[in-house]
Amino acid sequence: MEKPKFAVVLSGSGVFDGAEIHEATFTLYAILKNGGEYQIFAPNINQHHVINHTNGEEMNETRNVLIESARIARGNIKDLNEFNVDNFDAIIFPGGFGVAKNLCDFAFNGTNMKVIPQIETVIKNMVKANKPIGALCISPVIIAKVLEGVNITIGQDADTASAIEIFGANHKKTTHGEVVIDEKYKVATTPCYMLDATIMDIHDGAINVVKAIIELL
């Protein structure tokens, strides 16, 4: 059997305004550890804003999601516009506030959120091709918005779970390392830092969600 090929979509670099770096890194590790290979993608758009990660304050500068994500990718990254569903077996979205600020606007508009068109198209194309989708941490909110009636988890946060239910999705409470699988859509989700987690918990969540995706293949 050929190695399963994963597309990994990042939303910047750093938990407060981009991709959560532990989740992104362990996702890449988990893919290779389980016999897969990956290509990293990110949309070529400006971040909503830039946050100083030492104090949480907004900084007066502009950064690009693709360029920032390239830090985690060590430069080996592609514009999400280049993504072709035919070239991959699965796609996975690590979390971080960048998902809720750059890939959609959930952080600001809650239940009135919109997903950026690129991301919505990618998710729908994967479903149409009957290929699995993985999402960690806050990323399941974009899946919930795009795929009506999908079964997902963000852990135990009541407000986020309520929003997911308003979108028409079904939320299931989980704890560290647990994965919720939607058989219809072939979606696997795990809570990671949506819970009060350690870096070891993130390792477990990433490993388990990647294993679940491979089983869905």
C-alpha cells in the first residue's frame, strides 16, 4: 500500500493569532509516525491581526498567513489555491486562534461566523471525493459550519459547543486524546488545547486523530 498523503492546513504561526505550534508539529509527527506523508498548505491572505505572545496585546503590524505558516513548515509550504483534492488521501486542520480569526471569523462573530471561501471549497471537495477530514482543537467549528449535521467535538467548552449545535452539527463531550468520528462525512476530531492540556495530551490527540483518519481510508 502506498503511503497515505495528508494535506495539512495551517493558519499562521502562534496560538493567539495563527496555528497552535504544538498541535501543528505533533500532527506532522503523527502522520509520519503512522506511515503517512504530508504537504503543508496555508491561504495567501493577511492575518486578522498580530498578537504579542508575551503579553497578549495587539501589535501595529501586518503579517501574511502563508508566510507565517512557512515558519512551521520550514519553508516547504504551498498556497492553498494550489491544493488539488485528487493528489491527497486526507486533509487535517490543526487548531489555534488563527483558525477562528483567519480561516473564519468565529472569534469575532460567533454564531454569525463565515468561513473563508477557500476553506469551504476544500472541505466540500474532500467530502465529494469521499476522503477523510481531521480537525484539532477549535478547527471543528469550521467543519460544523460547512457540513450540516456532522458529529464533532471541541472537548467540553459549553459556549463553543452551543454554537456548533446552532450550526446544525452534533457536539459530543470528550476529554484528552479522545476522538469523535463521523462515519457519513469521514470526519475525525479531537479537543487538544480546547481542554486544559499539556503538551503530552496534544501528542496523544494528534496521534489518535491521525490513526482514526488512516482507519477511515
